[in-house]
Amino acid sequence: MDFQPAKTVDEWNTLMKSDSKDLIRFLDDWNSFKRHKQDLLEGIDEKIIEAFTEKPVFNNGGLAGARYDILADKLTFTQFETLFGYFGLSMHLFDGGNDDWRNYYCSSPGTCGSMPGFICTSNC
């Protein structure tokens, strides 16, 4: 990974403006990641991975929202941390950090609605 996952909203905003090649910014990046980082997703049923792939929302050059609960109990903590790290999120920011992004989904541009098992970032 050619960047450090963001621990704060300020770091997140800076990361979104960076020229990182490893950051998953778009659905095409995620699809490429799945092909090249298979070891991280090894052992997870393809249907689970595809269900996760249906839900991410990308905007402003990064993750706007995703359904994380379908992967949470399928990955070890380290795998989960690494995976969301590639989206730019440290576990500190993912789990509340300086903003409350967890258990919200990107319902429309600029609007996060309450939904357990989802994450909605400032890119929404």
C-alpha cells in the first residue's frame, strides 16, 4: 500500500486528493483489487464477495458508502482492517474516530441515512 489509511477526516480529505495508485477509488479499482489481492479474500464464498460488490458507492475519487456487515464475520480483524485500509479507512476512522460514519449508508448525494452494517463517508 503506497499510503497510510486515514485516521481523521482531515487525513481522509487529504488522501482523496492524493495521487495514490493503491487506493480503491472506483468500482474498476475494486474489481482489479479482487483479481490481484485474492489472498486477502481467500476462502470467502464468491456470492458474498459479489454481494459486497453490489453495494459500494464511489464519489469524489473515493469510497462514499459500502455494506460492510456481509464481510465482517467472514474476515479476521486483520483482513478486515487491511481491506478497508485499501479504501483509505483506518479502523480508528471506520469505528467512529472524529466522525460517525459507521451504521449509515449513502442514500443520495450528500445524505447519509441510518442503516446498521453500512458505512457512509464524507464522499457521499
